[in-house]
Amino acid sequence: MLPEPRLARWLQRVEACLESALPAADQSPQALHQAMRHAVLAGGKRLRPMLAYATGEALGAEESLLDAPATAVELVHAFSLVHDDLPAMDDDALRRGRPTVHVAFDEATAILAGDALQTLAFSVLAESPAAATLRVAWLQTLAEATGTRGMCGGQALDMAATGAQLALAELERLHALKTGALIRAAVRMGALAGDADAETLARLDDYASALGLAFQIRDDILDVEGDSAQLGKTAGKDQSQAKSTYPALLGMARSKALLVELSDKTKAALGPLGERAGVLHRLAEFAVARVS
């Protein structure tokens, strides 16, 4: 992640919150709890929590109020990775440079760990000290981003498209659900904590939508140009599984040009926030230029 003091502070906060939210490894059932911790505490970019903190800060929310949405969105992200790696999905053996959960434990434990991480995320929001109206808004935002109108729906579309090349509009919709929905939720939950008005919410949604698509296109590019050691996951999986990707559809040069266009869109969307959006700008730059 970027060398920005606030990001370093937020990273420490969310790591402590995740550690606190997760059951202890020696608490029964031990294997399940160890698998959950294996999935969550293996590092990672923590982009979604950083977006929640950065958005909330830009709108004047207290950091302590942002701990719950930052923690919850990362727990849902971790759940999605555990299930995405399963043999029935992408069948991957490596995640964040370590064996995936179903490899380190077993498939049944991995399924249960993902399920438990998802329910834990909603418990974190429900039990936060925020006002009831805000908690309900957070819960609704995260639930929609996780379900069939979000991440799970996108995963279903991705699996259905394996072996075929989608049209550009279809590919964009797939990734707006699979990758973009949770990124938009992270930004929106931070904005809700800052009591954003309708116009600001709409602008931030435009920012998050462009960032989410840029993040996915960069992922597609790295799957071609990166290596497993650098990525912390198996490189070349998209091609080996005949997945629809932006480089396969548009070519590498056009995919990289599209990244620049999306970066410009994030900047335009944040324009009215001025200097308050400095960290949000840097997070978008990171998503476009990252190497893992």
C-alpha cells in the first residue's frame, strides 16, 4: 500500500479490529476458527477498508466510527476469496503467497469458514456503537453488494462465461458486480458515516465504479504480465481457464489505455471535494499502477 501516514494508521486500526473480531484459534471448533484466521490475517492490500476510512475522513467522520464498516467489508472480501478459490470455483492453491484455505485445511472447512466470515461481517456492523439508522444503512449497503445484485451475482456470471468471450458491455457488467460492488460499498459506507448528501453520494459512487473497473482491468493485465511470486497467487489462471478478460477482448494496449481513461474519471468525480479527497486520489492511483 502507499507510504501515506494516514493509510499506515488506518492499516493498524483495521488489523487490530480484524484480530479482535475473529474467534481465537484455540476456541472450539478450532479448525474452523483457525481457517477463518488463515483467510483474514494473511496480509493483503486492505484496499476496501482504506477506502472506507478515506471516504469517511474526507467527509468529517470520526475514525472510530469507521472501524466497523472497514472491518466488515474486509471480512466479506476474505469470505469471497475463500469461496472463489474452491475447487468448484477457480480451484486455486495459492492466495497471498500461502496455501488457500481448502488446501491448508480441507474443502468442507473452507466452505464453512467463508460462511462464518460473511455472517461475522454483518454482526460487526449490527453490534457497532453507531446510531441505529446508520447501522441499518450500512447493513443494507453491504448486503446488496454481497448478494445476487453484487458480488455473488458477478461470480455466477463469471462462471457461466468460462470458455466464452463476452462482449465489452457484458464483461463490464460482470466486473461491476463481482469486483466493483464491494468497492462501491466500502466507499458508500464511509460516505454514510460522514452524513453525505445525495449529490456527494452519487459522485462518490461514480468514483468507486471507475476505480473498481480499473482495479479489475489491472488484475487482468497482471495475470498476463506478472508472475506467481510477485502476485502471491497463481499467474496465468485466466487464460488457462478460458476466462473472459479485458486483454483477451481488447488487447493489452487498449486495456492499458482504458486504465488511463478510468483514472481520469476518478479524478473528475472527486473534483468538488478538493483537497479533502487527497487520499482517495492516491488510492485510485495505486489501483491503476499496482504490481500485485
